Amino acid sequence: MDSISFDELNDNQIKEFEKLADDYSYSLQMINLFIENNKLDCDEVWDKANQAYDNDMSYAPNED
């Protein structure tokens, strides 16, 4: 599958991306707040979060 540039997205695709980007930003902020409120080790928690992400991605289809 050939890639397109971001500039080639239509208005609906841009709106969808912006919503996903907002959700992503909110999730990052909530994890940081969770770390701060619970006085957790930042690196340890982010390692766990990244591992969870890696595990989720192992089920994603491979486009190669």
C-alpha cells in the first residue's frame, strides 16, 4: 500500500486525526497525573505503559 502525505487527507480524515491526537494527548496527561498523584517512579510506569503498547501492537496487522 502506497503512503499519502498528511496534506492529502480530506476534511473528514483531518477531523478524525485531530480527535485521535486529542485523545492521545489526554491519555499521556492522565498517565503523568497518575504518576504524580501516586508518587510513582516515572521511568518504571512509562516502561510498563510502553510494554502494554508493544503487547497491543503485536496483534496489529503487519503491512510489510
